Amino acid sequence: MSDSAIAMQPPRPAPARSDRPWRIGSAILVLLALAPIGGLAFFASRGSGELWPHLIANVLPVAARTTALLLLGVGILVTVLGIGTAWLVTAYRFPGRRLFEWALLLPLSVPSYVMAFAYLDVVHPVGPLQTGLRHLFGIADPRGLRFPEIRSLGGAILLLGLILYPYVYLPVRALFVMQSASLLEASRTLGAGRFRAFRTVALPLARPAVAVGVSLALMEALNDIGASEFLGVRTLTVAIYTTWVTRSSIEGAAQIALVMLAIVFALGLLERLGRRGMNYSAPRGNAQPMAQPLSGGAALLAVVACALPILLGFIVPASYLVVSAARRIALGGLPADLWIWTGNSVLFAAIAAALTIAIGLFLATAGRMSRRKSLHGMIRLAGIGYAIPGTVLAVGLLVPIAGLDNWIANAVKGVWGRSPGLILMSSGAALVLAYCLRFQAITIGGIESGFSRISPSIDMAARSLGAGTARLSGGIHMPLLSPAIAAAGLLVFVDCMKELPATLLLRPFNFETLATYVYGEAARGTYEDGAIAALVIVFAGMLPVALLARAGTRERRRPLA
């Protein structure tokens, strides 16, 4: 048998006895991932039903309709922006194209609540935009220039779409780059114009990437709480938060969360249906897409189309934050507790990233070592938290965390004679657990991607030389997986620093992170005071953007086979 044939064979399945620890450990992690759903069902079933008629009559219809319209609008906007910009930078050559390839990812670094935080002040009647326009046109009356209201459903759709379109742009551009140029050339020789070739050949082949990107963007829109609340949009997420915090009804919040969870699963089903039957393979030797040069008006339109999302989605909010932060520092210096908030954010994000890497490494290695379908199914379930919005996750975690907290307190009291209180909630362990469950899928997917680049023949050779599982993992897999582990850990770290809904609901008392501080200042309307913390979050968010841009450049420069 040839070496290439051996390299394509999967590793030999481990004996049933040897993969038992992997199965037991994976089952425990799956139960932990499913615990929030059980907690939701528990709280929802304990509701007396007194609040439910009010929810049905006044809360759920409005929140569900608003959420559906928000998802529809965001879905359309991210699809148009993501596919359009991906096709422009792939199929055409125009000034600044290389810059736009990675700069179109920059809006990913701006959290939604920071975007709303910035635009609420930028487009305010006495804000810099309207003030500058009135000065330009000689209008003295602040009411003489009518601007569209940003505090509206349309404003939320626009801002969330500007932030989330990179979720579509990134996978769609990757598939456009991989598509064989001969397919488009064949369609051109048959008389199809460039638009028709795009519509009938390139776009259908990119449907799996579109389905994945749009579903991720919609789940992030569904998870949003800061931007929606700032803009006065009462979504299901906001309804859960206000029912819990304002009405002090955890049961009502759990009942709304179950409705929201059904929407999440429906989005996942739509994503699966969108990718069904759409697998294909293109030869790498022909995967060199042809880029047609543009000039004149066409080139100008392409530049404007690519620059506008970057301008509105990154440059405007980032510039506002820089100016406001500089003004705040000039007037009063840095906030006294800035380093405490930053330290809290970094510490909890680092702990969560380390734990998710350890869990992701265990699960991905379990999938590598065993070929049992049941085990691979459990690995998929372990990452289900990424599909659960932060507010829903926080509500569902209260039951298992409270139960474990009470058990620990009773055990300690039985030994030492006094109760230590709620250790998990007061120490922030509950928040770290929420971070781990929320972003576990990132490390699982990233490490599995790294494993896919390690030939199974390496495992076979090591086994034949007597290497056990520990030596194989520590001496061979870990060094080869280090880039994938570092990338996944960085993504989780930054996502934890930006996470707002779960942090608001599960943080210890008198505990502030950068995200919660920005949220509090925006809620009070003191935008300049929160600008410095918001700017720190944006700078942190630029780290994964730089990583993704570097990965895309390395992939583009890789020689074709």
C-alpha cells in the first residue's frame, strides 16, 4: 500500500477498555453542558403561573415580534454585506483591495454594546455629527436638522448588522478563494456574464458557508442585551433580564428563556438544512480564482462598497472612543478603578480560557483516540453552550450552582461548625463556569482543526514504537497542536472579556469588569466616563482580528499542490 493511502486511513480504533476513560470523562462534560437546560426546565416548572398570563398578554407577543423582525433585518443585512464584500475582494482587482481583505474584519473587534454606546452620542442632536452638519449648512436651530432616530428597531438592525457581517464575510470569502477558476471560465464560455456566473455558479457553491455565517450572526444578535436595551428595543433577551432583575421573577425569566431556546434550536436546524447535500470538493491545483481588474467608476464603486462597512462599523466608533477617552483623561485623568476593572476582566477571562483549552484538548483527543460514533456525538453536545445566549445560560445555571453551593456549605458546616456561604457565586466560579460553557465550542473546533492537519500515520508510527497515550499526546500532539491551541485560547479570552449578559447576571456583588462598567456608564448617559474602558475592550478585540487576518494571508500565500 502506498504512503499516501496509508496517510488517508483513520487511526486504528482503540480497544473498548482503553477508551473507557475518554467516554466517562466526555459523558461528565456533556452532563455539565446540559445542566443549564435542566435548570431552565426546573425553574419554569416551579412557576406559579400568576405571571404567565401577564407575559402572554403584554411581554411575549411584543418581545417575540421584535426579536423576529430584528433577526430578519440583521440576517438580510449581514448576508448582503458579507457576500457582497467577499465577492468584490475575491473576484476583482481595485485600489486598496489587499487592505480591504483584512480590514473588513475590524468591526468584529467592537462589541455591540460599545457600538451602541458610541453611536448614541455621535448621532445625538448635540453630538459631533449633527453639530458638524448644522455648522456646515449654517443651521442654528438644533431641531432644524432632522436625523433618523437611532433609538429604534431600524437603528438596532443597522448597528448589529455592521458588527456581525464578518461572520458571513470570513467563511464565504474562504469558499470563494477555494472555488475552481475553471468552473467560472466554463460558465463564461457558455455565454454567462459575470453577474450570472456569480449568481448561478459561485453563490450556490458558497451556500454552506452562507448558512453557517448567517446562523452564527443571528445567534450573536439573539445574545445581545446591551445594544438592544440602549436603543430601546425590547427583545426576548431584554425581557429575560428585566423579568429576572426588575420583577424579581426567576421563574418567569426561565419560561421566557425556554421560548428563546426554542428559537435558537430552530436557527440551528435552519443552518443544518442550508448545508444539507452541499458538500463538494475542488482540486487545489485549480483553486486560483481569476480577479478582473476594475477601473474608473467601477473601481470607485468597489472601493466605496468595501470602505463603507469599515467606516461605519469600526472607524466611527473607534474614533469617537479615542477622542472621548482623550478628553476624559485631560479633564480628570484615568478612572481610579480602571486597573481593578481591567484586572478583573483579564483574570476571569484567562482562567476561563485555560479551562476551556484543557476541556477542549481532552474532548478533541478523545475523538482522535476513539472511533465510536456515540463518543463523537457527545463531543458535539459538549459544545452546545455556544448556541445558548448568555442570559439563558445564566438563568439555567442557577439551579445546579445553587445546589452545589448548598451541598458544599452543608459539608463544611458539618466539619467546621459554621457555614462559608455561597462559595461558587461569591467567588466568581459561577461566572467562570458560564464562560467555559458558552465558549467551549471554540476550543473544541479549533483543536479538532489542528488534529486534522496531523496525519494519522504519525499516531500509527508512534504506537508501533511503543508510545502510550500519554507520551503520544504530550510528546507529539501537543507540540504540533500549539498554534491551534494558542489561537483558540486567544479567541476565548477576548470573547470572555467582551461577554456582557452572563457577566451582568452571574458576577459577584460589588464586582465590576470592563464590560459591566461600560454598560453602567451608558445606562447613566455618562458616555465620556466609559470611553476609556470601552477603548480597552476594542483594543483587546483587535487581537483575534489580527490573528484571523494573518491566518488568511498565510493561507493565500501557501503554494498550491
